[in-house]
Amino acid sequence: MRNVLLIARKEFVDILSNRMVLFVLVLFTFYVFTLVYDFSIVVNGGRPGAKVGLDDNNGVAAANYILYMLTWCGTIIGIIIGCSTISTERMGSALNTLITKPLYRDTIINGKIIGSLLFFAAYILFIMAIFTAAFLVFCGNALAPYLADYFSRLPFMFIFVLIYIGVFLSLSLLVSLLVRDQAIAMVISVVFVYFSEVLVGQSISRNLSNILPGLGLEGLLSGLSPKSVATQAHLVFAHSWNDAYSAFFKILPGMEKLLLFMVIGMILSYIVFVKRDIS
Amino acid sequence: MNAMIVYKIAQMEFVRVITSPIVLFAGIILLFIAFLNGAGGIDTLDYISSTDNTDTAVLKGFQQIFGSTVMLLTITTAFVSATTIPYERWKGSVNVLLAKPLYRRDYILGKFAGLAMFMLLFITFIVLFTGLAVIVYFRGPQSISGYAWRVMAYITVFTLSCWLVIALNMLIGIISKNILFVTAAAMTYFFIDSIWYSNRFLGFLSILTPQTLLGKCIYNANTSIGLFDSLIPFGHWLSSVIPYVSLLIIEMILLLLAGIYLFSREDSN
């Protein structure tokens, strides 16, 4: 266990000291301010007719801004870290050194997964803190009556986003273990996102269902897409008549599905890492 | 500029891309999507045909999978073009090439020309296959010449937008020598331009992105002029997209010049 924690700590520090990750974090922080500034213009009546949410509850709308931003940007962070965690060590031959140490291979991958998930947890908390500070600075008065709604949703959104990012982390980790070429590994991971997008928004699942009718392929394929679960979560959290608890329980089946995807991806990563020559 | 050298480098780049597993992977998915569109998407075309007895229904066959085709082609183009120079740096082959009597600008132009020619052929093949699937499963166009003009225009604007993606991502590959950074930057570009709404990030500047310009050429919501609407005369559409096509070309040239400038100034190590 001590070794797992040591590797997890090293992984966390490695990710945090990665200039590319820091660059993306700075970019997202800047984006947070632009989003909140735009939000404040609307709630302060600067854009007549425009609304920030589905109803007048600014706290629910503000929390939903966070959910949108974290699910969108979290996907990209999940893929970058999932691909880079193995690729950087493989390119620097650090993986070979690590494997020759008296360590079980599953200790290495456990440490890497725990370190990455801890980083994501820290990332989500950081973005939520930045959002909250910016909301209070830019539009604190408009948000004040709805702060209970706002803060009560954040813990549930934290859990949802962590699992959502975990799906892309586990998939890209698996792909980078299977494919040696890092660019191809990243393309394949992005193609997963592509399928997640097109199975919901485009007509692919409907077309397939038209070719093979009666099998329920449209619903099945759309349901497999993480994007469809995220879309459903956005809608459930966006309605103020769903309090935080009831919204969480409404999206629980979708979250279980995401958790299943994440666990399957991680189990496959274990198998590949333990059984295959990954050097 | 030595045209022969540019041609040789373009040829090498073309062969490299055409044998790349990324392209094969993307090609199979695109052909599958085009087939599904023809075989499974005719119910929508039948509906359009019942209300509109023109070639619009046949042309809408392209529009039905426009989003999914553009997204995948953008992924392919972005990654292939972003990694072309970093890979050669990593393998050291760029140093061998630069030791030859060769201008650096010829090297960049050759790379661009090879990628550009490949994308032209790839897009033409995918678009023609999409059209073929629609014709086989639905029906052919009533006006062959009108259909041919619009398909050619579609291939042209689509290819130009991919050329802009190539120039942009080659520039990223020139700026950074780190493959991981380059692939991550190419992915970030793809997310901003294709999945997220670029106007949320860039505001009015989003008009400069390849996808927005391509979208404006295919259907301009401000003027309600669309390429796939057969009721709108082709000449009318053409005159409405000239500003956007010009912007695509100007941006592409500027990015290419920026890439040549930066590559010429950098240390070859």
C-alpha cells in the first residue's frame, strides 16, 4: 500500500508540474472569468430578454454553468492525462526502470490511477472555487438569495464530473497501453469522444436502427454515449424544481452507467499492463 | 523556390500520409457513416422529397452527415499535419534533409502540398461515395449539371477548410518540438472548433476558424442561403460565399508564411 501511495504522489506531482497541464489550467481559468463575466452581464440586465437558466433561480443557473464547463473541459484533460501518463514515461524510459524495481505491476498502475484521480479531484475543486469566487465578485447580489441552491448542488456535481472525466481517463489510459504511437493513441481517444458526440447529436444511431429495425439500436447506441448521460444531467440539474438530492437520484442510473464504463476501462488497463510487454 | 524539390517532398509526404494507420482508421469510419446515411437515412429524404419536388432532397443527403464527416476529417487532418514535422525531428530525418541543398521554405511548402493533395483526394472520394450511397438507396438528381456543380463546390470549400486546418496545425508543429504538446494542442484546437462552440471562447473572432467559415459556406443563417438548397441558384450561392472563401485562402497563406518564417529562423537542433 505504501508503494501505491508513493507512486500516486509521484504521479500527482508529475501532472501538476507538467507545463502543458498548467497551460491548459491557466487557459480554463481565463475561460471561467469570461463565462462568469458573461453571466453577470445577463443577470444584471445588460442584455434585455436574455436568461442565464431555464427559470429565475440564478443559483441553479450558476451551478449549471460549472457543470457545463467541467464536463466539456474535463474530457480534454482526461484524455491528455490518460495518454500522457504512460507515454511520457515510455518515451523517457522511466517505465522500464520502474518495472525492473521490486514492485508488482498492479502497484504501478494503481498508483497512477489514484494519482490521476486525485489530480482530477483537485482540478474540479480548483475550478469550482474559481467559479464561486468569480460569481461572488461579479454578481454576488444577484446570486445571494439563491446561495443555498447553488452550494447544495456542488458536491453532487463534483461526484458526477469526477466519474465523467474518469471514463475518458480510463479509455485513453487503455488506448495508450495498447498503442505505442502516442499520436495514434490520442487520435483513437479523441475518436471515442467523436462517437460519444455523434451517437447523440447526429443521425448515425437512427440510421443504423432504420437498417436493422426492431432491435432498439437507436436507444441502445445513444444510451452508450457518455455525452447523452451528461446531457441528461445538465437538464436535470438545470431545473430548479429538482432540489440537489432529487436531481442526484434522477441522474444516478446514468452515473452508474458511467462508473461501469470507467471500471471496465480500468480493468482492461490492468489486464493489458500486467500481461503485455509495455516497454 | 525549387519546384522539383517541393514536388519530391510533397510526394514523400503524400505516401507517408496515405500509409498512415490514422487515415485508414478514419477512412473506414467515414465510409461506414456514408453507407449508413444512404441505407438508413432515406426516410428523411423521402419526407423532404414529398414536400419539395426538386433536387434538394438528394442534396440533403450530404447535409445529413455533414457534421459527423467534418468532425472526423478535422481530427484526421489536425493530427496528421500537426505531427508531421515533430515526428521528423524526433527521428532525426529532418536534420538529414536540411543538410542537403534545400531551402527550409521548400521543405514546408512540400509538406503542405503533399498533405493538401492528399486531403483533396480523400475528401473527393468520401463525398463521391456519400453521393453514390444516396443515389443507390434513394434516387438520382433530376438536373445532373446542377448536382455536379454543387458537389464540386462542396468538395472545394470542404478541401479549402481542411487546408486551413493543415496550415494551422503545421504551425503548431513548427512552434513546439514536443510531440505530446503538439498532439494535445491539436486536440484542443479540435475541441474548440468542432465540439465546443468556438464563439463562446472567441466571440466575433470565431468567424476566423475553419469550421465556422465552412459552416458559413454551406449554410449561412443570416442570409438563409445554403449550398444544398436547389431552389437557390448556384450563382447566387457562389457570390454569397466569395468573402468566406477569400478569408479561408488568406488565412491559410498567412499561417503558411508564419510557419515558413518560424521554421527558417529556428535552430535545426
